Amino acid sequence: TREVLISCSGLVLILAAVLVKWAVFPPLYQAQVDKNLKLEPGTMAYKKWAGEDLSVPGFKKFTFFNFTNPEETKAGKKPILKEVGPFTYRRQETKTNIHSPDGGRSLSYGLNREFVFDKEESCRDCFADTEVTVVNFALLIVMDMIKQSNNPLAGLLPTLLNAAIQRGKYKDDIFISVPVEDLLFHGFSTGSLMFLHDNFPQLGVGNTTSLNENGTINWFNMNTGKVDKSKYTQIELFNGEPELPDNYWKSCGPTPSANQSGFYGKCHDIYGTDASQQKGNLHASQIWTFNDELCRSFPMEFTGNLKVMGIPAARYEISDSVMDNQLEENLCYCPYIEECVIADPENDSWNVKECEEKCPKGTLNLSGCKGGQAIIVSKPHFLHGNPSLQSAISGLSPDQSKHQSYVHLNPVTGVSLSGHFKIQINVPLEQNSQLALLRKVHSLLFPVVWFDLCGDVDK
């Protein structure tokens, strides 16, 4: 879900006027709503969507997990984390090369995202150059890539890396202290990255890394609803393709028989909107969203009605089932599914008990769409996740009111009035006898940062 791209005062007044008249003359004003929501040059909806009018800037608020006891963790103790943040960035989205390839049935465009630090929206002691101490996710990702690699050198690399990072040029540790802007956007280097980059270029490991990207662009094709209103703002193509790349997710049908017949699940399907705009006259119990940062489509469930700035809104939340990797519709989101699933021909079902350890409930492994890097996302503080994820770490306290993602949509127009998309980035910490730093640690999923991608009508 993207932040809400709407003009505060103007949109509120327009919605208020429409809703008052709607109560008196529903058919007449539904027609007026439909007219205003047409995605054609010159209409209100098009101007907001295309960025021709000034819009409320969205924010991306990062809260880091400060790693307070790295030495004790190396000795086998439980990691202790303390939140630091939020470090807030304004998120500006620019749509480029907007055109319709089919006479107005759809719109194709490039979406460029840029981030600028906003001190006023950040915590008192939060600056772009503030150093935070987090787990050395670069080292942990490198170790996971070595573990998963088929390269003949993979077996020797941990031993060679262990010797190299003890001292000197390539010295490294289980933690890093780096300025926030470098961690997020500019990039930073570690001893382990430099060692592999300098000595084993064939592995393709870069000498720098970062958690986020600035100035990236993806290409979309979106249905305007001109021919079929039910498909209004539905994403149809991503980077020119109707399905996600094969390497993003595994192929696994919901049952053994479905798998044998060639139905390999829906993980590569692209469907849903970007959640900032739905079709008008909204009464759905469930809406679908396509999110390119999570590399997938997912449902949001209706949870109740409320008012935002006096305007009626329907609340939709990301359901618990989205990251439940043992559900048959989610099996293809587990990159290890072929290793852990067992077919039960008698009941035409999968036995997935062994998969919980590799793809625990409440997580989504993005390694397929992140170039093989073990980036595993969850809700903040492992909300709705397997209890073992939280209990392995001190300092986590999942809270539905603070950590749940949601969007508030006006049911008459389908316009988003408020949206908060909250995701935590984690990396696997695994015990490894060949690396002194990891010889005694307990294997667990280590949180690095969580963010709130948000936009609210506030005037």
C-alpha cells in the first residue's frame, strides 16, 4: 500500500459536499461521483492520481532496534533491543511517461520514489546523521547466501571469512554503528562485504549495502474502469508483465492433485489496487492490494466503520492469514516449500508441519525478489507471528493498536482518507561453528528496523 495521495482541505470539502447531497439524491450524486472519479485528463481524480495538484506528502517513519548487548549475545545470551526513532522521511512519488496504450481502458506509467529527511516529523534526538547500533545484517545476509550457494567455494568461505574478519582491513563484528541515512539509502560497507568483494568477485557480492533505495522506478499498467467499472484502478502489469517473475516465489499448488495438474498456486498473480483508491459505492468485505515492495498481492479485511475528519470511512486491515505460511494458498510463498512439504495422497493434502521452522507464521521471506538476500519481513514486533519469534528476544512488545496496518476508505467514493502500512525487516541469525562470532549464538530471526508508510487527512 502506498501513502495517501490526496489534497487535504480540497478533498475534504468536496467529499463533504458530495456526501450531504448523496443522502438526499443518491442516484443523481452517484453519477456525479462516478464522473469526478473518472481517470481521464482534467478530472479531479486524474489530477490527484497523476500528481498535477499539490497533495499531502506521504511519510515513511523508520524505528530502529538498537542492539544493546552484542557481547552477551555472542556468548549465547538473549539479545536485548531498544527502539530508537522514528526517523521520518517525506516520500515523494512521481509518475512519469503517463499514457494510455488502448484508448483509455488503462494507463501505463513509471513510478519514481524519492525520500527526504524531515526533522519536524522525527523524534527530538533523531537526525539523518544519528548513529544507531544494529545487528550486522550485512554479515548475516552474506552467511545465509553462502549457506544457500551451490558455488564450489561455499564450503571453504566461512573458514576463510572467519580468519579475515578477526583483525586488520576486514575486521568485522556482530553489530554495526552507522548513521541512519547510510543504513537506509547511501549505503555502507563492512569487513565481510569488502573481503568477499575484493577476493571472490565471482560471487557478485557488492562492497556496500543499504536497507532502502532512493530514486528507484518501476513500471505499471492500471485499469481505469472505463470499459469495466469493477476493475477500476486494478493493477494489470508490473514492469511490463502480467505475472511476477518466476524467481520471486515458488510454484506449489494448494493440494498435491492441483500441483500435478499444473496449478501451482497464485503467488505470481498480480491483482488488486495500490490501496489509495478503490471503486466507488464500496461495500466489500475484502479488498485486494498489490504492493511492489512486498513483491506480492494480498487481501485486506473490513473490520468496521468510523469517521475521519467527520467523513464516513470503512476500515480495512491486513489479516493474520496473509503471513500464515501453513495455509494452502500461501505455500508458494515459502522458499523452502519443496524441502519441507510432504504429500498425503490419501487425503489429497500437504503435511506442512516441518515448514513452520523454515517459514514461521507471521513472516514473509523476500529472498526471491531481493536478489537472494535473506530479507524476511513481518508485522512490527512480530505481531500475530509465532510466539517463539518474540520470546527469543528481549525488548519486543507487539501491540495491535500500534503495529497493525490499515487503510480508511470513504465507501461512497472509494478514496483513501488515511493509511498506515507497517512492516518490520528481519534477518536470520544462525549459529555457525566455522565463524567465531556466531559459534555460540542462538539461532533466531533478528529485527533490524520497522517502518510506517503513512498518510492522513489532517485538516
